[in-house]
Amino acid sequence: MTIAFGQVFWVVAIKAHTITGGEDGLLKIARLPASLGVAAFDLKNNVALYYFVLVIFVGVSLLLWRLVHSPFGRIVKAIKQNETRARFVGYDVWRYKAAVLVISAGLSGLAGALFAMAQSSAFPRRHEPALLGLRGDDDAGRRWPGVVLGSGDRRPAHSSSPAM
């Protein structure tokens, strides 16, 4: 069902040209200043945007670490290991799954917004390769450090491969 919904939204995004820009995507996305109440940061400079994203990344990583090691995270781990047992013990499995879905969607939206700000544009097909490394299978917990470190490698692919 998830793939079906994703395809439906993708088709709607392509066909709603006046809202999404269709296959051209959204172009010329402005980098607005980040106002945090007590301070405002001008994000038009790439270095300022980099540090802004770095602070958000560190903050979200700490929050997620805390969430995983909280009672909520332990219950989610129990649901992952044996959903029937967690339901039998008395946990509302559907509610925990819905909460994880909302957290995941919110973080994905945040990451997409920051990526669109960095690129000053958003295209329908641009995000698919990045999402493949973060799919939610059993290895995802061990794979994310490699994905994060690999995303920081900005060398062209041909420069790191041996000569043929």
C-alpha cells in the first residue's frame, strides 16, 4: 500500500503543474532568513546554511538517540521484535506505529525542505537515490552512519574509482 500511495502522490505532483511545477519541479526557492525569536540568521551564504543544517542535524540526532533509548523507543523495539507479544502485554501497537510514522514523516519533510533550500529547487526524481540508503529494513540501524558519512563526500564518483 505504501508504494501505491507514493505513486498516486507522484502522479498528482506531476499533473498539478500550477502547484508543483510538474516535471520541471519548483525552481528558484528563496533562502529566507531563519528567525529564532532572539536571533536571526541570513542563510543566503552557503557557509551559513551549512552550519544551520549542521546544528539541526546534531539536534535531531540527539533527540532521536534520546527517543530510541526512552521507554517509547523500547516499546517500539518490542513491537518490531514481536508485535503479537507487545499487543498481548497491553501496548496499543497501532498507536505506537502511528507515532513512529508521524515522526518519520516530519523528519523526512524537514530533510527535504533543507535539501530544497540548499539546491534552490526541488525536482520529483531528485530524491530517490538518497532514500534508497535509508529504507527501513533490519540493517537500517547499522547502515545510517555510512549513509551520513557518504553524503559528506563531495568528490566526483570518477575521482575515487581506480583507473581502468
